[in-house]
Amino acid sequence: MTTAEAWQIYGSAAAVMSALVASLALIFLGRQIRAANKTADLQSLVEFNRGVDDREHAFFATLRAQPPDEAVIDEAFNSLLNVLEL
């Protein structure tokens, strides 16, 4: 085997290794993007749940108020329904 043939083999091996590393990097990048999307979805759900809880507590507080004011109860109930419509 000549020196040129040896370098050709080494170059081919390096190209294969480079392709493997690039493939692994793409898989890793895809997983990172998927994880970021899951995190963003979870944050949105937590924020939605917090908004529903706030409106729900306000609604039940108006129901327990003495004397009950129908206008305030209606406003709190409509606010709760508006959050749930999102």
C-alpha cells in the first residue's frame, strides 16, 4: 500500500466519522427542540391554571359575601367563563 492510498483510506474514514457526528448532533438538536416545546406548553398550562384558580376564588368569595350582590356575582361568574373560553 502506498502513502497516497493510506491517506485516501484515512480521508474516507474521517468523512464517515464526520457524517456520524453530524447525525448524532441532529438527533440531539431535535430532542432539545422537543424538550423546549414541552417546557413552553407546560408553562402555558400553569399560567392558564393560575388564571382559572384566581377567577374561581374570586367567584366563590362573591358567593360567600354578606349580603350577596347579584351584579358582583354575575361579573365574577362571567370573568370565570371568559377565562375558560380561551
